[in-house]
Amino acid sequence: MQPDIATLGSLIGDDSRAHMLTALMGGKALTATELALEADITAQTATRHLTQLVTGKLLTVRKQGRHKYFQLANHQVADVLESLLTLSTQLTIPHIKTGPSDPALRFARVCYDHLAGEIGVQLYNGLVTQGLLLDQGDVTHLTDKGRRFFSKQGFDMDAYAGSKRPLCKSCLDWSERTNHLAGSIGKWILQDLFEQKMVTRRLDSRAVTFSDRGLMRFKARYGL
């Protein structure tokens, strides 16, 4: 079977569907009503678009009680969308500050299921400097020292041994235009930040907010 790039492009390329897909980049499951508001379209039109995105395997739908919730199908879809956000900014508004204008979004935000923004890039660079990650541009490897470090932090290496998703993956940051950390460890770090109450989630955007103490704990934990 030949890759059907044209169909994929048409699914993402529609303005309303693009707005809904971008809204789901925060990793939250949203209802059709919420996504209709994001795209500024009627509920009926949103339902039609969402059906196309689910059929095209870009979204999954979960039922809970009487409600349906939509999510990005997987991290590969999120990776493509983040790359398109970066590329679209480069092509349409050169020489202008890249990424979101909101300072909170620029500093720390969710990129599907991992940490992005200035603090995400600081984390990535710090782990590379300490020899915990090996940065090779598009490819990132966890070193033996890194394996020992994250095991001590509570990351269960054995639990991810059979996963198709890499432990570490570089993700080009939309605003900073350099790598932040994705992959299983990137996902675990963000989950841990929420569980340890170092960050809180803004309800109206992808931004996450560090408390003063949380930021100090985060930087001390990862040697930043």
C-alpha cells in the first residue's frame, strides 16, 4: 500500500480541523462542544470534522457515560503537528519572534505529554551537559549514567523495556527552535511534576505554572 500523504494533508489542512487538532496538543481529552468553541464553528459542523479525523486515525474517541471525549491518536500525531507549527511559523512570519506570544506558554507548556518551552529546553540541555543524554541532533540517546540517574529518580526501566516508543526522543521546540525531551522519559518527567505538585495546569491553555518552591525543587532535582 502506498502512503496516502494527500489524504493526510487534507485532513490537517482544513482550518477548522487544524484548530481542533492544535487544541488537543495539550494532551487533554475534549468534547465536541469544547472543540467547536475552539474552532468557532457550530456543533453540527464540529461533529462532521471530528468524524473525519477519527476515520482518518488522527483522533481517538472515548465514551464516558453520555459524553464522548476526543484525543490525539498517539504521540506520532502530536510530533507531526508540533513540526507543522514550527514550519508554518518559519514560512509565514520570518524575522519575527517565534512561538506563542503568551510569556507563560513560552516559559513552560505541555507538548502533548511532555514538557516544552524555555524550561523544557533548559532541562534537555542540562541533562546533555551532565552526560545523562547524548544529543545527536535529530536523535537522542540515554547514556548508562542517565539510566542510573533516572532509575534512582523512580523511573522503572523494566516497565518500558518492550515499548515501541523510545525512552528518549528529541522534539524540536516550537518557540525555542532547539530540542526538548520527548519519549517515555519525557512523559514520565511531566507526570512526576504534576504528582509532586511542582506545577499546576492552566485550564485555558497548554501553559503549566511552576510554584516558586516547585521550580527550585525541579532545578535541584535535575541539576539545572
